[in-house]
Amino acid sequence: MTGRDLKAIRIKLVGDKRGAVKKMAAKLETAYRTYQSWEARKGSIPGVASVAVKGLEYMADLGRAES
């Protein structure tokens, strides 16, 4: 997963408004600055975080399908 992929999923899940990066970091229970560096491609995205993000996306898609 790239920083660009991570950002796209964040926008899909919590939007792109003020505070969205902090909300996504909180969902992943990770530090804001760490999450921010992942999105900016300054740090590598750990596999566990990638799996967690994909899980959040999958759960959101299931919720939309049930509506």
C-alpha cells in the first residue's frame, strides 16, 4: 500500500475536511505524526497498518451494501 492509496481510503472513510487525518489516525490507534508521514510517503507503511486500513474499508463497504 502506498501513501496515495492510504490517502484515497482515508478520504473514502472519513472525508477530506479539517481533522480527517487525526480521525483516521485515531481509528488506527496510531500517532497523528506517524500516520501523516505514511500518507506523505515519508515513512513506510507497516503491513499490520495496511491490513487494518483494508479491514476498515471492507467494513465500510459492507455497511453501504446493507443500506
